[in-house]
Amino acid sequence: MTAPLRIDVDRSSPVPLYHQVAEAIEGAITDGRLPAGSLLENEIALAGRLGISRPTARQAMASLVDRGLLVRRRGVGTQVAPEHVRRPVGLTSLHDDLVAAGRRPTTRLLEFAAVAASAEQARELEVVPGTAIVTLRRLRLADGEPIAVMANLLRAEIAPTERELEEHGLYESLRRRGVEPSLARQRIGARLAKPAEARLLAESGRTPLLTIDRIAYDPAGAVIEVGHHFYRASRYGYETTLFAR
């Protein structure tokens, strides 16, 4: 177990005690004093050491669990969660964003099939039914840990090879073929994982998933790819900057 973190609580402050404790732990996680996997003392020990009530200690820990900074593991205790992937909102690939964040991305190709577009697939790609297309599904890992499952539709004439997709991100592979994504429509949602999806992502039970549906276009307005992706909500999030009007 990691040595107990020094936490100073100010009982004269208007800031609630649980929030002071949570902020101190969050600060230690952010600056590296509590790296991923660090085991924290239990709520009883924390309350006794700081001279606060058990409900206050429980509320502090629960607030950090709810935000994905801590995880509770049965038979182990409360630990600092693995690093969360925070991705900016932009027309980039997950592979490239992981590299930029200093993570090591790898890809496991789950499906790669050349087929004739069904009516529904043709509608999404804005082509005529029967057009030659490629359907693919990939498991993306960061530093060996599963992060996302990504399903895509592409016209066969521009689709990368299986080897390219295992070694590079989709958008990098497309650019190598002279295909440049310039615009995308994207919808972000959430749902619970199906059992098979949870197993792929090394999660247990009906874990929350972040879902992203994207259609990307080239400069002429032709659809390049259609993506239906889902991500581990415990490891992945989007960040954006908002401006006042």
C-alpha cells in the first residue's frame, strides 16, 4: 500500500471537508504522487487519521470514484484508476490522439470483409446498393489495455489493407492513399455494454459505454467512411473548449 497521503483539512473554511479531502487526493493523482494502481487507505483509516467522520471520508472517496479517478476492486480495495484517455473534439483518429498523448496504440482486427453494399449500408455511404464496400471492426488498445471497438464502412476503392489497419490509424491509412478527410458529422451518446462487448473491453457486467457515430467527407463532399464506435467510459472521454457568444 502507498504511504498515507498528507492531507490538511481546514475546519474554518467554507469549503466542505469532503471536498477538501477529495481535492487533495485529486491533486496527488494529477501531479504523479499517486500513480495509477496506487492503493489508498480505507475510509475508516482515512477518517481516523484526519479526524473526520466516516460519512465525510466515504463522500470524498465516492466523489472521486464517480469521476473515474478511483476504482473500487472487491478483495483489493480502492485504487487510483488507470490513466483516462481525454480526447479533444476534432477530426482526428483515436490512433493519432493516443500517440500524441504519449500512449502506445495497438490494433486487433476483428473483422475485414469485402461485400456488396446492402440498402442500409448504401444509404449511409451515399452509394447505390450493390456497390463494392469493405466492412471492418477493430479493437483498439492503449499500452495493451482495451479502449474501444470501432466498426467502419468504406468504399472498396479507397479501403486500406488489413495490414495497414493493424499498423496505422484509419485516417493515416486513407491519407497515404491520397484520401483526405475534411469534414465530419458526429453524434456522441451512451449505453450499457452487451456481454460480448464487455468481454472484449475487459469489463465486467453491464458497464457504461460512450458511443460515437461519425460520417466523414472529403473536400468534394463524398462520404469517405461511416463509423460506429463504442468506448470504455471508465477510460475514455471527450474534451472541448466553449466560448461565450
